[in-house]
Amino acid sequence: MFEVYETKVRITADNDAEAEKVREAMKEKKVFLINLMGSPGAGKTSTLIRTINALKDDYRIGVMEADMDSDVDARTIEALGVKVIQLHTGGSCHMDADMTARGLDRLNVDDLDVVFLENVGNLVCPAEFDVGAALKVMILSAPEGDDKPLKYPLMFTVSNVMLMNKIDTKDVFDFDPEKALARAKNLNPDIVPFCLSAKTGEGFDAWTAWLKCTIEAWRTEG
Ligand code: MG
Ligand code: ZN
């Protein structure tokens, strides 16, 4: 007889243990880590820019830009005057907890309050790999369609927040935010939704006010 070794199960179990270590270390240092996920072109970087601008007077912010290659997003973020590091995943289509731990180490978070990880643009495996963040935020943009929760259920199941971006284009793309939300809530009743547009700025006041409250609650709890 031979052994059937469930490689994938093993990898994600090891990753989950590593992610817990990251979460504990960040709690210890009082650094609120946010894992920002979404498809390529969903508007992760532009959403990040508006979010950082709303938070940077209150918190010392760092950003880890994860990409398979290139540094275009890191350059854009650096212009905001926040601490940034570009992480090259070397062809990997997601960040895992170990890569995140190394990135946090290189960034040096001792002088930071909030760190955003802009994950690799992908709705599939970033959802499978917990990186140890205090908050998982996913972006669904209107052009992608309101059926995405049906096609990529895990992303909506694991995320704490769903940002429906490019909401100014919803009529053009026949995107129904209520349908998208109903489908996401079917998978994850606790998901917190916001409609916004990184282009016009609409919706950002509500999202960033909620985020500040969430960060404050986390900082004062146990
Ligand atoms: Mg980007
Ligand atoms: Zn991947």
C-alpha cells in the first residue's frame, strides 16, 4: 500500500499556523495589517491611495506592494510620502504568510500603526492563503460583473469587507450592487459592503470612517 499525501491540505495548514504567528506578532507591536485583494484592474492601488490620504494624518502607514514583477504601484504609493516596499513574488500568484512575515521584517514596522498589503491581482488563491492580517478587504469593480461571488465564492467567504469599486460605471456595465451583495451575503452573512469610486471619491467617507472605527476598536481590545 502507498500513502496518499494531501499536499494542498498540508500546505494550507502550515500556512494557517504561520499566519497565526504573524497575527500575534502584529498584535504585540500594535500594527494593524490589512490584506487588500482583488482582480487585476479592480482598482486596488487607486483605492489604496484615497484610503491612505484619509488615514495618514491619524496613523503612521506602511505599504507592501506585492506583484509578480514590476514596481509601478510602489512608485505611485511612494509619492504619497508613506513607507513602502515592493515585494516580488517571483511568479507566484499570491502572497502566503511566510512571504508576508519576511516582507514585514524588511519593511520594519516598529514605527508604523497600519500596514496595507496590496496582494497580487487574483480572485482565486489569495483567498486560500491567510497572511495573518487583522482585516481582509476585497475589491469587486463594477465592470467585473455582479456574478463574481458565484464564480469565486471563497474570496467572498473569507473577506471581512467588500468594496464595490467603480460604482460610477454601474449602469454602463449593468452591475447591480444589491445583487452582488445578496450573492456575497449568501456565502458570508458578516461581510461589510461599501459602494465607492476611486475615480470620483464617492463613498470613501463612509468606508474610511468605518475603517478608522475598526482600527480603534482593535487597538483598544485586549
Ligand atoms: Mg495595483
Ligand atoms: Zn496563487
